Amino acid sequence: MDQQYEQKIRELEKENRILAKKLHRSRTNLAMLEETNDRKEALLNQVISDQKSAEIALALRSEENAKLYQQSQANALQLEQALNELRISEEQVRQQNEQLAIALRLKDEFLATVSHELRTPLTGILGMSELLTGEFLGSLNRQQLESIVTIENCGKHLLSLIEDILDLTRIESGQMDIVLQPCEIDKLCQISLNAIASVAAKKNIHLNSIIPANLRTIQVDEKRLHQVLDNLLSNAIKFTPEGGQILLTVEASHQQLHIHIKDTGIGIPAEELEHIFDRFFQVDGKLNRQHGGLGIGLAIVKRIVGLHQGSISVFSKVGEGSCFTIHLPYTPTLPTDGEANQSYILIAENDHTTARIVIAYLKSYGYRFEWVQNGEEAVRYAEREKPALILMDIQMPIMNGLEAIKLIRNNPNLQTVPIIAATALAMQGDEEVCLQAGATEYISKPFRLKHLLSRIDVCLIEQRDQRNTK
Ligand code: ADP
């Protein structure tokens, strides 16, 4: 029995130990579980707090978005309104422009009509004055004659004002055409200077000019260029006090001719210079008002110079004077009825087409020429006729151009005759070969006829100048 009991107790103790171990394990597990729970809870709390912050941020952002949206709506509205206003003003500007164009056209037509209508009675006034001053209707005493001359002068002045208005309307409506013709520059300037000499003398103004002697003709519309010079010169006189000076100088630079008209007059304030060529603009000076004028002269001058592909510039200093300069395109060409006509150009060219084209072109500029087709003939002709210039092709049969040039240069009478070598080879070194052989100029084919003409002119002018300085 005791044994049984002891056995039972041992079993119970064993069970107790197992239970104690299990209890311990459960406790450890519980502790671990509790720790995990704590961590989970902390994590949960963090998640909750993050979510809350995110919700707040979202709420704030949507508030901001809403505001931005409202703002953009307002902006779009404003833009739409601005666009509408712009459309309305554009339409108004368009209508105003249309009205302005109509008004301008009507004004031009009106001015043209008025000018035309005024010219008819003026013809009567001027014609009658001429008859009276010429004493075709009987003799007049001195006082009567002087009165008629005054009437005539006033009539002429009125006519020039009317012409100016007509010119301006013609220019504005694009109806002024110019006809370019070769004109001698010094003659052109001299005529304008002579025309105002008596007016200058009345004011005791010294009128001088410096025009280089070696200038050639210029392609201009003679009548219109006189208008330009007359206008600038009469302004110079008008705005120069008694005893002043006016100087007209001409200068030729690379492809341009510059005509300066300088006075010692009242000058123009710097801030007015940019408006000086505007129509109806007048500097509000005392002398200006005293002398009147329509304020369109310079506008006409600028436009006429523009029609010649030229330009006008001005330098001025108040109290010291002004200098107006017109710049015109200028390719020196010899007068067609002068020296050029007397100058024979020898064309040595074996290509018939080239020769025909060159001949036709030179002919239209009044040059005389002789055409030969090989070097031998060229030498023979040159020795016999002594041409003013030789245009020498290089590749020619019988005798080539280089040999011909050398032979021509060997002749003491032909050492200075300009020879323009023209060749289609145009290889590097060709030019040197031609120049070494004795050519004055080298031109490669195909050449522009205008370029050839300018080379011919330059050679002839240089040769003439050399002759003149000897
Ligand atoms: P107008 O001489 O008929 O007034 P212009 O168009 O010829 O008209 O000239 C415009 C203005 O330019 C003149 O009124 C004058 O104020 C100024 N002006 C022109 N030329 C000169 C000059 N040489 N010296 C000073 N002022 C000048």
C-alpha cells in the first residue's frame, strides 16, 4: 500500500514538474505575446496618426486646389474679357484705318484737284505777266514793269508751291516715276548753283562748290535731281542769315556719289533731326516762320532720292549750321556721246555667241568696236588702229590670247592700252599668267555684262586720267 502510495506521489511529482515546466513556458509565451501586442499597438497607433496627418494634408491640399481652381477660373474669365476687348479694339482700329485710308485718299485727290484747278488760272496770270513784261501789249513805264515783275514772281512762287503739293501726292500714291539717264554731275550741280546764285547774292551769302574734275556721268532723273538740289540749296539760303556761307561738295566713293550741301545757318536742334524729313514738319524757329514754306520740301527730297535707290542724311548744330548729304548709287560710266563713241574697243573672241552678246551690250552703251576671231588678227588690228581697249579671249585658234597680249605689249605704241583678258579656264594661277603676259585686268567667264562694262569703264577712266596727268 505504501509502495503504491509512494508510486502515486512520484507520479504526481512528475506531473507537477511537467505542469510547472508548461506553466513556465506559458508564462514566457504570454510575456512574448504581451510584448508583441505592445509593439503591434504602437505600430497601429503610428499608422493611425500617420493616416490622420495624411487626411489633414489631403484636406488642406484639396482646399488649396479648390482655391487654385477658383483662381484659374477667374483668370480664364479675365483673359476671355481681355480677348474680347482686344477683338473690339482691333475691329475699331481696322475701321479707323479704313476711314483713315479713305480720308487720306480723299485728301490726296482733293489736293491733286485743287492744285490742278489752281494751275489753270495761274497759267493766265503768268502768261499775261509775260506778255506785259515783254511789252507785247504796249509799252509800260518803270513802275508798271516792276509791278508786273512782282506779280510774275509771286505767280512763279505759287506755281512752285502747287508743284510741290502735286509731287507729294504723286509720291504718296506711288505715281511718281523717274527716268534714269546718264547726266554729267558737275553740270547738274552747276545749273542748280546758278539758279540760286542771285537769291544768295541778295542775302550776301557766299556760295562755293568743290566738284572733282574726274567725275563721270551718273544715272539719274535730271529734272528730279535738280528738284532735290534746288530744294536743299534754297533751304540752306532760307535758314542762313545774311553774310553766311554755303558750300556744295561732291565726293565719289566705292559705288556711291555723295553730294554735301553745308551751310552756316541757324542749325536744327538734335531732338528735331529725326522728324526733319516728315511731311509738314517745320522746326518752330523764328527764321523759319519768317520765311514760311509748306514743310514738304525735305519729304519730297527724301522720296526722290529713295526712288533713285539712294539715301539722305543730315548733321546739324544749332547756331553753327547744317549739312545735308545725298548718297546716290554711282557706277562711273563714260558719256555715251563723248569719248566712248570715239573709242574703239577691240573684241578678240572666237566664240560667236559670246561675241554677239558682248557687242550688242556695248553697242547699247554707245561704244564702237571691232571684232576679230584669233590672236594674230588681234595683234594686226591693234598695231594698225590703236584701239582704246582690248577685250582678249585667251583660248583662240591660230594664236592664243596670251601670245597676242605679249606681242601687243612689245609694241612701244601699245604699252598702255588697257587689255582685259577674258577666259573660261578660271583655274588657280590663270589670273597671274594673264597679268604677267601684260593684261591690265582679268575677268573669268561666264561674266556678268554689267561687271564687264564697269571694268571697261574703270580701265578707260584710269587711262584717261593717266593721260591727263602727264
Ligand atoms: P520748308 O522749308 O518749306 O519749311 P522743308 O521740308 O524743306 O520745308 O524743311 C522742313 C524744316 O526743316 C524747315 O521748316 C526747317 O525748320 C528745317 N530745315 C530744313 N533745312 C534747313 C537748314 N538748312 N537749316 C535749318 N533748318 C532747316
